[in-house]
Amino acid sequence: MRPQPARVARELALALDVQAEIDRDGLTYREAARRHGCSRQRICRLLALARLAPDIQARVADLTTTTALEALTVEDLRWVAEAMDWGEQWRRFPHGTPTRVMTHHVA
């Protein structure tokens, strides 16, 4: 049986897709919520994941049901994403550090 993406990886992929739709189609959060059949609050919480540093996004995207530690939750990732500085995000990220820490600030 082939490993499936971990829940956190699926949520991140959805967040990136929704953010791309918002950027491409000029949607409001309310319109994006309607399009995806969920609440505006859910969209707001989901889109926090799109602010993760690219290296963290890549690491999370690679997690599968066989490699993910279930202790890594979507709520954990939201807490990481609250930090606008990517270096601070890496200090908060519970599963290791990157080979190079980015210090870009997300606006």
C-alpha cells in the first residue's frame, strides 16, 4: 500500500491552492469559503499555513502517513506560521532545522 500524504501536508496543499485562487481570481475570503463549502473562519485559519517559510512548506509537503509524527498537528503549524520571520518559524518548527535558515520577513 502506497503511503498517503499526512493530514498536515493535505491541509498545507489546500491552503496553497486557496491562496492561489484568491490571488488569481481576486476572491474575498468569504467568496473562497463559499467556493470550498466552508466558513470564512476556516479559510482564515487555513491561509495561515500559506505564510510558512518555503523550506518548512517543502518539509511538511513531504510528510506521509508513514513518515509523519502524528504529534505534528495543523494547530502546531498555525503557531509556527504566526511568526512573520522565517528564522523564528524554524525555531518554532518541531522537526529539525533546515540546511540554511532564511530570514526573509513575510509582509
